[in-house]
Amino acid sequence: MDFIHSSGVQVIQHLQSNYKDYHDFLNFMSSVGDPRNIFSLYFPLWFQLSQIVGTKMIWVAVIGDWLNLIFKWILFGHRPYWWVQETHFYQNHSLPQIEQFHITCETGPGSPSGHAMGSSCVWYVMVTSVVNFTRPANDTITQQEAQRFRLVWSFLWIAFWVIQISVCVSRVFIATHFPHQVILGVLAGMLVAEAFEHIPSIHTASFKVYLHTSLFLFSFALSFYFLLKMIHIDLLWSITKAKKWCANPDWIHLDTTPFAGLVRNLGALFGLGLAINSQMFLKSCKGKNGYRPRFKLTCLAATLTTLQLYDLIKVPTHTEALFYTLSFCKSAVVPLSVVALIPYCVHLLIGDPEKRLD
């Protein structure tokens, strides 16, 4: 692995030396791949366009990020910014200098990349959904329609790979991942998303299914953690390394720890299950108003505005237990607002079209 890591360090040095002028763009692409944007941006947009796609997006994001956590705990992947400080590979040479940035100091293990995996998961769902929507019916297809579909198909998949490569390059540039970690993340994310293409039952899942799934994921991760802790394997080893080698202590954030991502994702899944099985959802999104463009656009505008204001609420970090509890609640409120609370308020504001006709 030392050879792979040292080769990765050379790639990082090359990017940082030759593409420093593109720092702002690469920083932006890193935020594009941030798993937190799935819930605050991609999901609200897509749920109003297609409830099926929006629901699938949450399932893919949550299961993908949970698998990412388990893989991280199994693979014990190092991150470049601390590996260069602790390796014995450069014993007879000076240590290579790599620059750190304010988003470099992720505290979890490095393999596979969570940003790359989350980005490929979500964008795979979006691209395949648009492809399926634009695919012409086989029994009535003309040559012109087939050619138009091929162009759309090519454009969408080219855009997909441009975005994934840009996210991967950005994560390597800021020295938070080695190249092989982002490649593994992209491939793993696509596999998870493709698997959910063949699980239609998620669209009719009851609240009990959501609750049991959330409990299983939490129990499995916690049991896995304590089981390895009993045999003296500390799965939080990476936090110590991050605190030791991060250039600026202020760049260390509690919300990048492994358990922070776990409770954030389980909160989102729980909130979606609660919302999608609520009477508010049935009366608004599943009622007559739910199919009207005016209703969807109003919900979308209200949702994006509310979530931007909601993002200003910061969870206190002085106590870990309180932080994790409030993170779970905050994450649960997002899909609950997007799916049930805001649409129901818009439904009451617009009024029931059937009652107006009476």
C-alpha cells in the first residue's frame, strides 16, 4: 500500500502545483459532492418533480452512506494529510509537502471516499431517471426519435462522468483522499444506485418498514463498533490522527465524524418514513393539488427558502450525546418539511379544487 499511497501523494502534489488557480472551482465541486446537499438541495428539487425519484434518492443516499461507513471501518484507509506525516516510506528522503485547506481535515477513515460515493449514488439516480423518462416507446419509435434519444443519452452520461471526475479531482486536490479511494467510492456508489433500480418495494414501504430499517442500520453499526472495541480495535482511530495532523484545529468539525454521518442519515430516513405515511402528505401531495404545476412550484419555492433558513440553525457541539441527538432530529425535520409540512401548508393556502368547484 505504501507504493499506492506514495503515488497518490505525487498526484496530489502535481494538482496542487499546477492547478492552484482552479482552487475555487475545485472547492465548489467538492461541495457539489457533499452528501449533506442530497437532503437540502437534490431531494427537495426532485421530490416535487417525481415523488418516486425523490424517495429512491433518500434510500440510495442513506444505504450508500451507511455502507460507506462500514467499508471505512473495515478498510482502515488513511488520508493523505496525515499519512505523509506518519509513514516510514520516506525514511531516507525529506517528507513531501502537501497543502491543507479548510475542508481537508475530514476525521473519518479515507476509503472509500464518502463524497465520491454519495455523488455517484445520487447523480446515477438522477441520470437514469431522466434517461427512462425521455426513452421513446419501442412500438412507436421513429428513426428521428431514436437519434434524439441517443443524443440525450450521450449528453447525460457525459455530464455524469464530468461531474464525478471533477468531484474526485477536487477531493484529491485538497489532500483529503488518495486517487484510489475516490475511484472506489464512485464505483461503489453506482453499484448501490443500480441495486435500488431493482427494489420497487421502497415506494410502497410503510412507516414500520422505515422504522425497522433505521433501527437495523443503527443497531448493526453500533454492534459492529462495540464488537471490535471488545477485541481492542478502535474504530475511531482516525479522529485522533486528524486532530494531531490537521494544520488548523478550527478545521476539525464534529459533524465529519463517522457517527455524525450515521445519525444524520438515519434521521433523514426516519423523517421520510414519518412524512410519506402521514395524513398531511396524503391530503396534499397525493390529492388533487399534488398534480397541479402551480402547487408543485409553490412547494418547491417555499421548501428551498425554508431549508436555506433552516440551514442557519447550528447544532451545539460542546456535548457529543446532545449533538448526535439534535443532529438526528434536525435531519428528520428536513424530509418531514419537504414531503408533508410545507406541501400541507401550501395545500391549505391554495385550497381544495374540488371544494371550490362545489
